[in-house]
Amino acid sequence: MNKIVKLRDVLLNIEEFEWSDALFLVRDKECTLDSKCAVLDPDDVENDADEEPRFAIDNNLKYVLNMQDIGSIVDAT
């Protein structure tokens, strides 16, 4: 899913994502439900030197949590 969405939409639709995916949020911004983010495969890198997917790098996004952990948090509430 190489598109920017709101964190609220990710949390409300957690079942639509693969457990192997991860949440990436905009760097250096306060996290709110309206924060811009993306759900990406953290292993989808162009070469071994890249630590994050190209989409994350291009959009100033950082890795936050994997979707399995986020799913556990959402289920607990």
C-alpha cells in the first residue's frame, strides 16, 4: 500500500493489512489520529544498504511498529 493515509484509518481497518507489514509515520511530527502515515512491507528495500522502503524515504517516514503489534493493541481496547 504505497500511499499516505491517516493513522485513524489504519487503526479502524487493521484487518485489511498483512501482519508482516509495518506502520511508518512522518518523522519529527507529533503523533495524533490525524497523523499522515503509510503501511509498508519493511523488507521491501531496493538494496541491503537501505534500512527503509523507498516510499518511506521519499515521504520522510520512519518505522514505528509492525502491524501484528498494532493489531494486538487495537484488540486490547
